[in-house]
Amino acid sequence: MTDIIIANNNEADASAAFTRQSVVFDDIYSENTIINYKRARVRQHVLQRLAPGSSILELNSGTGEDAIFFAREGHRVHATDISTGMQQILRQKSEPYRDRISIEICSFTQLDQLKNKGSFDYIFSNFGGLNCTGELEKVLLSFDALLKPGGKVTMVIIPGFCLWETLLLFRGKFKTAFRRFFSSKGRIAHIEGSYFKCYYYNPSFIINTLKKTFNVSGLEGLCTIVPPSYIEGFAEKHPKAYSFLKDKEDKWKTKWPWKYIGDYFIISLEKK
């Protein structure tokens, strides 16, 4: 197994948190209707941009749900993560796809130390994994060397404002409603007894950082009109309302202001 490379204490804390959660991660999230909706949206977005038989570098691959999906679609995935627990689960699950899925433990802030440097057709990071670093600029600037000419990137990032989260103010959840505000130095997140910082980034930060080498090819909001998945049971308790909101989000996901005010945004770029 690859030696663990972790750039700083915050990433070490995040690694410990997700390693503890790895044994229950799939059980917790696999039956959540809104999480399944989010996964389907992200995958649809990526599949529209993937050429047949592409090589994908996945960052913060977790337990491998996306890696296995893309392997089934005929792509080759190099799945990276800093959580040993997540990688252990991924290794077990990906055994039937060992000819299409390779695994390496590495921090996304130290991609220059990858043993498998590609080059790749695509870089993919899902569900806010990149929000676990305060050095996103460093991560972004490493992409150019890892991608083939015309290579593409898709990231799912947590922004600095979420409409649904702010509306929790009216339910008296002040801490949650304002947790993304005034958070330039990061806010503390808590998972399985471990604490680490989460940093919020808006699309403009990514676009401006990569504007010399990448063009934006897609931007859409995720859970802008559909509630965030942490509002547990919404889809199950209110199926008609959920269906209505889902239809509206699917229609307006790329429109202003919806693409900017979700729980996440999906951004894709193409190397010049």
C-alpha cells in the first residue's frame, strides 16, 4: 500500500474523521433520496462531458461509489483519498473492477507526489471533499500538469452561501443559518468525534485561479431548490413537494441566481 502523505494537521484530522465514518458511510447515505438525487445529477453532468474509455483521476474518492459507477460505464479510474478507512472499503468493493480501478492514498494538496501521474483525460471531485483544505489554489494549479491537452475537470464544491441553509434562521437554527458567513479562515466541522476545518469557495475563486489555462464549460447549482440532504426525511415525508421542487431545480439549475445559491455547485472546466 502507498505510504500516506498528508500535508497538514487539518487534513490529518479530516482523514481521521472519515476513516472512523467509513465503516458506516454507505449504510448512512445509500438510502437517502436526496443524496441519490445529488449523485444522479453529478453523474449526468460528468457523463455529458466524458469521452468513451476515458482515464479519470478521482480526488477524495471515499468508499468508491462514483469510481465503481464510472468503471461500469467503461472508464478507467485512479481513485485517491487520504482516509485509510475509506480506501480499505473502496479496495474491497472495487475488486470486481480491478482492471479499471486503481487506488492510491495521497493528499490532493500533494498531487505532485502521486505515483500514478497520468496523464489523465478527466479530474473529478465530488461532494465538497476539496472544501477540507484551505489551500484550494494549490490544488487547482496542479491540474494542468496531470491532464492531457483538452482534458477536463469537474468539481462539486460547497459555496459560501446556501439559500436553504440561511432560511433555517426562521426555525431558530441560528448557528446553522450563519455558519458559512464570515468563514474566510474556515469553520469547524465535526464527524465521528473528530474536528477539522471546512472552507467555503465560490465559483469566481475557481474561475479566476484557472483562467489562464482553463475555460469554464459548465456551472450549475445543486440543492438550490431541492432541500439539502441534511434536512432528513424531507423527500419521504413530503413526496409531492419534493417532486415539485426537483422539477423546478432540474429546469433552473444553470440559471441565475440558482446556480450560485445551492448547498453545492457543480463546476466543469476544459484545459485550453
